[in-house]
Amino acid sequence: MSLRGKIAIVTGASAGIGRETALELAQAGCSLAIAARRTSELDAVALQCRTFGVACLPITTNVTIRSDCENLARRTIEELGRIDILVNNAGFGIFDPIERADVDDLRSMMDTNYFGTVHCTQAVLPHMLARKEGSIVNVSSITGIMGYARMGGYCATKFAVIGFTEALRDEVIGHGIRVSLICPGTTETDFFRKAERGKIPGASRLILAIPPARVARAVRAAVERGSYRTVLPVGAAAYMRLKEMFPRTAHLLMRRVSAVVERKRD
């Protein structure tokens, strides 16, 4: 798919992966509707996107509210003409052991990370099905492939996104709609101000964090090529392959290496 002249929606676009994805798609020639809760930050991203000579419509959106997502889709169609691409990126994480996890935190993460993806997908899907054309990219995580200690609530949301994406792909694959999944490891974003990188297992901290622009390039490549799943960086991709082939071995290694790393840190 050539991106020039396409119309894309990007959620969670006020910062991090969403911001970089919006800029990457704008540079490729996409006009955009960008969505997030923080209006001033969203407006600043829209100004940056317009420097590439494309239209960019900032729409303040809370993806946990179904009517907000319906409004996002409706305004995009009314003001930009159609929807070719949806990037479901909005999300956040709070890391705590399951024993002490706050149920309200768990519910809030599920509402944003999973149901936000559901709401936006359902808002655009009838339009794409009617046109028999479109691309949906869901940003999950390696934590949707493998569960990590002290991250159970967040992992649950990302496992849900992957299951949803796999089912969606099977439902629409014969209707002109391509569905892609992006599973990054740790990224260098404001995400960890809330999630607290120090709480993740020690072994997973051995894989260097990647810049959000690298994830954005993976999103662009997924749309252009129609690729199904991208795991990055390479080290994380290799470990996820091990986990899928030998899950008990992968978890055993994670526990033992994490114990060594965390002892050294203490």
C-alpha cells in the first residue's frame, strides 16, 4: 500500500509511540486525525504533522468512552473524506504484584488498553467493510506474548489485544481489510514515569529500550506491506520465539536471570 494521500487515525497521539507514528505517517504523505485526551499536546503534534504538507485534525478523545470513539470516526469521515488506516495505540501501564494490585488500576488499564482498541475498531470497521478496503494496526507488546512477574494486570490487557487482533484478522481477511500487530519491548517514552521501569523483571531490563520512532517505522512498514506481526527489537523477537516454542524453559530462564540481576542491583 502506498501511503501518499491516505487518511489515517492514530490514537494516543499526544506523546511517545503515538506522536512518532503520526509524524511518520505524515512524512509518508498521509493526512491524519489524531486522538488523545490531552488537548494542548495534541494540538502541538498536529502543527508538527502539518509541516509535511498534509492535513491533520486533532480530536480530543477518551478511548474508554465509546461515544468519543464514534465521534472520532464520524468527524474523520466528514472532514477528511474517509478512513484508510486505524492505528490503535492508546494505552498505559501500572506495574504491581498481583497480590497487591489495586482492582481499580486493573480495570482502568483494561478499559484503555483493551476496550479502547475495541471501541475504535468497532467505530471504523463498518466504514472499511463498506468500502472493502482498509488497514488496522493494533499496538500490543511483548507482554502480550509472555507474562512477566509484577506486571500481571498490564500483561492481561496486552494478551487481550493480541487475542482480539487474531480473531479480527480471521473475520476480515477476505474483505479487503488488513490487520497488523506490533509488539515492542521496552520503549524510551513517558510510559515508564507511571509504570516504573524498576518494577519489571531484571532479565527483561537487559534488553535495551528502543526509541519510539523505531516503533513508528514498524507501524508504517506494517501498513505498507500488510505484515501480520512485528516483534521488536531483535533480541525480544528471538526470546518471544523461544517462549512460544518452549514456554516453561523461557519462564525458567526469565526467573533465574532476573534473580541474579536483582541481587546484584540490591
